[in-house]
Amino acid sequence: MKKTIIFFFLMAYSFSFAKTISLFKEAEKKEITKVIFQKDVKYLIYSMPLRQTIINFGDEKIEYAETGDNVQWSVMEDIHSVKIKPSDVNLKTDLLVKTNENTYYFIVSSYYAFYNPIINFLYPQKIENKIRRRKEQEIPLSIINIDELNNSYSISKNYNWTPTQIFDDGKKTYLIMNPNIQEMPVFLTRTEDNNYALVNFRVKKTNNGLNIMIIDRIFKTGILKLGKKQIVIKNKKYRY
């Protein structure tokens, strides 16, 4: 508890020099407000007795919410939101909210005439990052010469995580995995001394939901292993 209080005051002090965004105009209209999240910003928000101000933090999970006055202000935490309500008018306090991703600092004032009923934080940068990651995971099949693909592979056993298709382009090997697979198997190849060694791979998801395991090499014999089960994969056209 003592550490939480110290952290609260340290964060409040650091935000005292931060950029300020006021939601006064939105409070006058008593309208639902959408706010684009910015780091290191102090938000001025407004509440009303007998009414709740609900602050939604997207898919971020609330770790805790602390107010400077827990006698005249009521604060309730939900999974992704915080609700704050004053006991009277002409009150003022600060509110610190810590989620699993960010820290938020608010100055909250209470009035009878206006308030912010709902505040929804938006995170366009997260959406951009998801789109970018999705594009990075897309395999540029247009640059693969289909005529040069080798799909002459044998598979020893069939499990729900067995690849539905295997092919290589002479440099890399592609294993098309079940889109509903819960856990990826590990991949091993046979070494010169007839042992097996782990091989790094990466998984990319296509737009139609396919999981493609990409191995940056070709091999003669490989093993996919998940738990105690394993599948032996042999490249019938291996010539190296």
C-alpha cells in the first residue's frame, strides 16, 4: 500500500508538467467523447453527483485506479473501464489509472450543470501496427516461380497438426498448417552424424487464415514434434 501511494504521488508530480487536454466543451453537451490516446498527457474531465463518468480504455486491462480523495469520490474498476462519481459539487481531485499498457492521469472536477458521461479512448497507432504486422506476415507468393516449386514430400503420420501441404522453392521450405492449430510443433532436421537438431522457423498468417511455417533452408529428412508425437517428413527430390 505504501509503495502504491508513493508511486501515485511520483506519477502525479511527473504529469504536473505534461500537456493538458480539456474535455470541457464535451462536458457542456453531456455527450459521449472519443479521445485519441497520447502519452504523457493530463486530461481535464468533469463529473456530476448522482451520475457516473465512465472511462473506457479499449482492450487494455485495468491494473488499478487511485484517486487523491477517496472520501468524497467513488471509484470503481472494471476489466477495461473505470467509473468515477463525486458525492457533491465543487469538488476536485486527481485520478491515476494504470493499465497493462499505459498510465493515465486525470484532473476531475464536479458540477451540477454538466459532466462527461462516457469517455472512450481510441488507439489508432495500435490499429496501424496490427495492419503493418499483418502485411509483414503476408508471403509475397507473386515472386515465387510456381514452375520451380518442389512438392514431392512424404509425411509419415496424420495428426490434426499435420501439414496439409509442403513445398520448397529451392531455398526455403513452406509447410501449410491447419488454420485451427492451437500449438505449433517444433521442427528438427537430421544432421551429418544422424542425430537431429532443432531448426528455427517462423510462422506467417495469410489473409485467408492459413498458417504457413517457413524454414529458411531445404532438407532431406525433417521431423515435426509435438509432445510425444512426431511426424517424419522426407524430401523425395533432395539432391544436395
